Amino acid sequence: MPTSLKDTVTLANGVKMPWLGLGVFKVNDGDEVIQSVKAAIRNGYISIDTAAVYENEEGVGQAIRESDVPREDLFITSKVWNTDQGYETTLKAFETSLNKLGLQYLDLYLIHWPGVDKYKETWKAIEKLYKDGRVRAIGVSNFHVHHLEDLIRDAEIKPMVNQVEFHPHLTQNELRDYCKKEGIQLEAWSPLKKGELLNDPVLEDIAAKHNKTVAQVILRWDLQHGVVTIPKSIKETRIIENSNVFDFELTAEEMAKIDGLNQDSRSGSNPDIMRVGF
């Protein structure tokens, strides 16, 4: 189990990915995202997750430049948006993201959603970027098992990461088992279900026993399930709090209790329905 923010999981291609990072979905570009990313890096975070559609890559890039941590010590993720899917459009979208971030390479580049019918062309472009050394690891986001099976059938390189909605109300057991079998690292977005879980009595009870917050218990549950997680916050106190999850351990009974909260309910879109916008 990870014991600090610097701890990493080794992806299928040998690249080391931090277990815990900062997500910046719905964080405004400019001062808000700059201060949020700088606060995270200042407090030991090395993984930052953004995306073209978040429209804050420029601010993320500025924060990276203004932080005193060498670029090679950070792990930066971005994603290609649905309207840019396709071979040439993906290559172009990657250059746009890289330019906005002001970086020479990305650590991880993902297909943001499976969409309708272009993800295989998109993947070919992402494989090219990987082979050309423009990105250290490649993957997908919001892919169900059937999407992954379909993609892998024609892929040269298997996705190394699948970033999906994952929290105690959506435990994704079938997908987790499949990804484990295929050597694909699962990563959680919206681990706190946009705050909906913070008043759950089962979680409150477990948190009280460990003298931790409900958020810390959920993030710890992610890690003990072997799932990389990227909670979002714009408050430095919360960013620090979210990282204080390495000094306690949930019992097998507590893990099972949290697993039992599953409702197969989403705060975001179902990838089978989501086509263009959120």
C-alpha cells in the first residue's frame, strides 16, 4: 500500500504513476486553477489531471512553471475531447493541449469518452504519439468493458489506464475485475460523488473511529482497492486534508461495509449514452 503522495503504481509499460493526484474539472482557468495547482504541488502532490474540455490547461501550465518542482518530477495528464476524435483531429488536439500547457511531453493522454464510432481512429493517433515519445503512457476514460474489448481487438498497444467514475455508490466490480485481468490501471474521477457521500452515516461512523473525515475514508477506500484517485479541490486546506490518507488503514470489515453502499448510481453521464457534451 502507498505510504505517501510520492508513492506510485507501475503501469503495464513500466511508467510509474502516482496513486493520488489533483483533479481540476470545473476549476476556472486563470487565478483559481493556478492557485489550486500551486497549492497542491507546494504540499507534495506530483500528479495533476486536466483535459482539453476543462479549458484550464493554460493555467495548469502556468502553475507548473511557477512551481519550483522540476517538470520531470511531475505527472501531467490531459484528454482529447469528443469533438476532436478521429486520427488527424486527435493529433492536432494533442498539439493544442501541449501548447496551452507549455510542455514538451505529457505523462498520460486519454480518450475522454468512448463517444459513438471514432475511438479506434483516435486510439491509432494516440498510439502514434506514444511511439513518437510525445507521451509516456496512454489510456482511456469512461470506457465500459465492452468498449475496452472492442478497442483492444484492433489495438497495437493496450490502454494502460482507464479513468472512470468510481465511488462507494458506484463500485464498478465487473470493470475493476476486467481491468485487473488485462493489466489496465483503474483511476477514479469524482471519488466523493461531488460531495453527495459526505453525510453518509456508515461513512461518518467509520471516519469517527479513525479520527478522519468522510472524504479521507473514501480516498483511503480507493487506494486499498488498488484504484488511483484524483480528488478535486480549490481550497488549500482541503487539498492538504485529501492527502492525509496514508497514516491509517481500513479493516476488511470496514472495506466490506463501504462496498455495501453500492447503488450503481452515477453523478455523471453513462458512457453508453453520453455522446458530445456532459
